[in-house]
Amino acid sequence: MNMIDDTPATEDTPISALILRKNEDRRLRAGHNWIFSNEVDIKRTPLVGLLPGMAVRILDCHEKFIGYGYANPHALVCARVVSRQPDYPLTKSLMVHRLNVALSLRERLFEHPCYRLCYGDSDGLPGLVVDRYGDYLVVQIMAAGMECVKDDIVTALCQVCNPKGILLRNDNPMRELEGLDSYVTTIFGEIPDTVTINEGSAQFHVPLLHGQKTGWFFDHRLNRQRMTHYVKDKTVLDLFSYLGSWGIQAALAGAREVTCVDASASALELAEENARLNNVADKTSVWKQDVFEALRELRAQNRRFDVVILDPPAFIQRRKDVKNGIEAYRRVNQQAMQVLARDGILISASCSAHLDSDTLKDLLLKTSRHLDRHLVITEQGHQGPDHPIHPAMPEMEYLKTFFCRVLPSL
């Protein structure tokens, strides 16, 4: 078992100091929330003396207060700032305040209570992600500091949202970097196997207990709305389709024929169910197949589609994966272009934080030139407003989507 200090910080709890090396406070004072282990003055505050998740006062080299945070001496990000106010360490009261502020933005933006309620650092709660599905909340805890106060998190969520159930989906591989166990558990109330959500003019059954990540990908909501302008009377290929979130909305927007491809049989069963739910089963088909293999087969059959939607999982999870990940993006985009009609639309997305927008754009250009195609970008999409971007933390801006017209070479 991991050594986790699970005593929540309170106003009366003595909090250990974490002192930074000279000039290592500049990034924090500019607004960033993360402290790396090589930025700590380990002679004055040895990291070995801290337990994972321990609350700390973060001080500069002159021992001037920067903020409160929590530490994890075994992780590359060895501390995260949670408050810059001397009177407000991380307590349940602060969590309630931060969640209420986050909720006020979402309620302003969305008609239905289905959205990402809390997006980590951008909402002032680093290491915490909360997705809301009406009366049910799905929580991901990514950092040891939040793991230590998970009971307070649950209490705060109950106070702010009054949910019927809270599910901890703590099976994200990023937890391994924090030395945390992987588990899934219903920590409050009851959680149904599936819930029904509205997006645009569509409804979807979403699996909470056994779906991917938190069940649904709210981040692409606006990009899926953009997509509907490109598909009327078109044939559409939805790759890595999961529950059919893109393809079914394409069918509702007037697509003539939609093919959803995914390697998960359970996801495709729900995609078929969602097609029936939206009365588009007659023009929606599913294909259980590895996407790379499916694209090879389609090319061999000389199949062509007017619109290809490419929304893969993150091929780059860590910096060491960048080289192989970029090659995977290049290969799948090339294969996708090879099954496009002469005047086709490619919607190409990446959720890899380590792949920046310019690199993906350059990859699309070079791939199109390699195939002797002329590619222009008609629109660019980003993560939705329930995934707000902390301007001092480029790590929070991960999603990029290019809407491309691909023609024969000019």
C-alpha cells in the first residue's frame, strides 16, 4: 500500500514549509501552479521528509509566502499550489467555494446539467476532475494531495450539487505517476450502469461504470456542432467512434450514410443503441475493427467517403512517447486521406497535450503533399468552455481539431 497522509488540512493544522531555490519562484509568481523536484531547496526542506499528499506552505528562497499546496516527493511534479491567500489553505470550505465558482460558469453556458464541472488547475483544484451527468457525478483524482482529502471532496460535492450518486473513476494511468492505486468505486449514493444525456438535437446513452474515462467526452461538444455543417447528403466515416457521438449527430444533420468504426464491441453495441434512440439506425452502421486495419481494408476495396472524422485516443501519453506518437498520427491521417473522396472533408483531432497545434498542422500539410493532395484548413476547434484554459499553464490546453478540405493537387 502507498504511504498516504490522509489527515485533511485545516486552519488549525500545522503545515510544513517547502522552500524553493533561488529564482525558482518566478514561474509560480507568473501564475503557474506546479513545482518540480529540481526547484526545491532540498538542503533546507528535504523532500524525503514529506509524505505523498502532505499539505505544505510554499516559500521562496527568502522564506516569503507564495501559497499553500500539497506535495508528493516521489513525483516529478513534487508540489501543486492550491491557494495563494495566506488565510486560506485547502479545506472543505475552500473546496465548496471553488466548486461553486466553477458551477456558476457551467450554469451560465449550458442548458442541461451535463458538463465537466471541475477541470483541475483551471478551476483552482489541481488534480481533480469532475464530470456531471445531471444527478450523477463522476470524479477522477489525479494527485496524491486530492486523494488525501477525497472525503472532503465528496462532502463538498454533495453540498454544491446535491447528487444522487458519486462515482470515483480512479483508474486513469496518470495516477501511477503519483504512486496511487487504481480503483473504481461508488463512494456516495447509487450509480446506474448508464445515463441519458442531451447534446445538440441528439440523445445518448452513456456508460458510467464501464465506459472510457468518465463515460463521455464533453470536450468535443462544440467541435461536433461545427461538424454538422459539413455532412448534409454526404457519406461519413467516423473513426474511433466510441458511442457514436460524432457519427450519430452527422446522421441527424442529414448525412446520407454513416459508418462507425471502433475496436470495442461494447462501445459499438451502445453506438447502435444510440442510433436507434435517435431514429437514424437505417443509415448508421458499425464495424468492429482496429482502425488502422479498417483503413487498409477500405483502401484495398477502393472505398471513398465524403467526410472522414478522425478522433483517436492520445497516442502521446508522456514526453518519451512523442516520436512514436507523431508517427502514429502521421500514419492514421495519411490512411484517412487515402479513403477521402476527391473533394473531401477530413476532421482531424488530437487530445495529446504533448502534441502542439502547429506540429499537427505541419503533419497534415506534409501528409497531404506526400499524397499529392491540396489541403486547406477551413476551421480550427478547441476544447469546450467547460474545460477552461489556465493561461499560465499550457499543459491545460490539450485538445486541437482541424477541419480540412482535401482536394486533388492544384
